[in-house]
Amino acid sequence: MSVNALYTDLSGYYDLMCVDIDYQAQSNAIRRLHQIFGNGGTTHLDLACGTGPHVRHFIDAGYTSSGLDINQPMLDIAAKRCPEAHFSLQDMSTFEINEPLDLITCFLYSIHYNDGIEKLTACIASAHRALKAGGVFYFNAVDKDKIDNGLCVKHTAKQANNTFTFRSGWHYCGHGERQSLRLSIEKTNAEETQVWNDEHPMVAVSFAELSALLAPYFEVHVFEHNYDTISPWDNASGNAIFACVRR
């Protein structure tokens, strides 16, 4: 099964797959950073918004929020969750907007769905074009040189008579600009067990390389990947939050 087919077919299970994610804490943390680095504005776009949980939290906090994704079934769910928001079917590497924005976000490492340096650079340029003066682009990322191919995260959730076990982990071969997110989804009930295994191609980049790509467009601030406290990146951990102020 292809990557997009899996993503589309399981769009109804996406929120279950992400049930252990604290969307509110993530949204609150970025709003705190925006109070520090932002221009005071409240127009917001969420790249790779999925089913819209982050958009929901930003709307509830008083933002005029919108989202885009490459997957229409995800956007259909997002529109039901956030009827006040505008959602568009677009690729985040080449997206266009009607009015400039104060804030652009990209959560859950989705910046890596730009599956090569060329597309990542185009995404950065698109975000720069879309922001007002003093606008900020926030996202989280993983450093390719810090990836441990042996690590994965796992959680289990129930829906009706089914038990789902979700596993995911990064994989990087050690060279080049491509890494992958490996996924395993197991669905079990009294009658049968079904298993999907898939691999999402993504861009591999070190934090030094990423900072260099951002530098012509943004003033870059890097923070520890901790949504409870705001602290500068320690230059050692392999996950970080980037706050990029438009030049």
C-alpha cells in the first residue's frame, strides 16, 4: 500500500493514533513564544494541520486561524472540528495565501514531510513570503545526526471493539538528505488482527544545515523540545523547537 493510500485510508483513525499528544500544551507553548518574539498579531496558519486540533486551540485562544494539508479527508475532519476556520488543500512547500499572516506553525515534526532539501527550502521561502513584517514561523525538528534507528514510540488505544497498537520511529541511513518515519499500526478484535507497515519519506537535515537554510529569511532562535518550559537548546539534544522571526 502506498504512503498516501495508507494516510487516506486511516484518516478516520488519525486522532486515535495521536491520542497521547497534548495539543493544548503544545499550542500554549507556541503562544507563549509568540508573545516574546511575535508582532502582537493574531492571524495564524497551521501547515500540515491534519484534523485540526492545534487550529482548534488557537481559535479558542482568540486567533484567526486557518490550516492546510495535502490530504482532503483530514481537512474534512478539520472543518467539522473548526467550522470557523478556512482550510485549503495545498502542499506546504509551495503554498499561497490571500493576506499576510502574523504566525505560521508546523507541529509534530511535519516540516520533515518536505522530502528533500529543495522542497524544504521552498517551504521556508513560502513561509517567509506569507508572513507580515515581524511575523514568526514556528516548527519542531529532529537532527539527522542524532537519530537512533533502534528507538520507537508505542501506544495502545481502543475504539469500539477494536484495540489499536501504534508504533513509530525515525530511520536514517547515515548519509544523504532523506530519512523516513516508519509506522506500524495493528488493529485487533475478537475475529482477526490486521497489521499495516509503512514508511513515510522525509527530509534529513542537521540543525546546523537547517539554521543555514533559514538564515537568509529569518532570525532564528532554537529551544529545547519541552512544551512546559521555555529554555534555549543545549546544542546536544536531537529534537528542538525553532522560532524564526521574519527578516
